[in-house]
Amino acid sequence: MVRFRHIFSLCLVGLLLFSSCSKDSSTTPTDSTAYTLTAKVDGVAWDGTSTASASNTSLGGLQPLVINGVFNGLEISIRTSHTDDTGSNGFDAQFKFSTAKITEGSKVWSTANGSSFSNGSIHVTKLTSSLAEGTFNFTAISASDTTNKRIVTDGKFLVKLN
């Protein structure tokens, strides 16, 4: 009887140990509250999470990643030229393959304005069929006045792809 209790106790302890273990949890959000689109614009916090939209649809052999969001009347739009995998893409005024812009009312600032080869970058750290995650920063320049700039830093996104 003592031997039976000993074996039963070991089995019970083993069962409890194995049942308390679980698979690694995923960091993939399950609802919209877990998605995010934030940055600092000219040093001021900007949070476009509630209006964020994103797509990664194939267009003529290219697969651009497009991310948009609005906060307090200020819209940030980012488009990469070819994102079918993770990695970095620079925003440039010369070739305009990847661009970022800020729109506030009728005013527009863009990385496509000016003459710089590198006005910032987007770094995609995770890309699946349903979400994109990464960071971005850029300097957007007004088309009407190249001395008028908006600086975006600390940009982060975890967005659901439509």
C-alpha cells in the first residue's frame, strides 16, 4: 500500500508539473487594442493608433507596404517601394522608391521633397500576411519652402494589414 501511495504521489506531481507548463505565448495581438502606431513629431508625442491602417498588396510585381494614421489633424503616411520581407528601406528624395509624408490641413511635408539621398528610414522587423511591425524616422520637407521641415523620431508600428 505504501508503494502504491508513493507511485500515485509521483504521478500526481508529474501531472501537475506538465499541466502547468504551456507553449511559448505569441506576441501577436489578438485585438485592435494591441496594435500601435506612434512617433514624435518635432519632439511632440503623436499617436495614430486609433486610425491606423496598413496594406501590403502586390502591385505589378512590387509589394509596397503602406501605413497611415491621423492624430489631432496631423496625418503620417509611409510607403515603401518593395517590402516582401523584413529589413530596412531608406526614404530618399532622389529616386522616391520609399516615401513618408506629413499632412496637416492643406500643408504637406514629404521625404520626396528636397535633394537628400537619405531623409530617414523604415525598418520592418516582422512581416506576416496579417501584420507588420517595425520602426521609422524621417525628415519631411515642405514643397513650397525647403527650409520648412518636420522631424519624425521614435516611430513605432505594429499594424494589422488589410
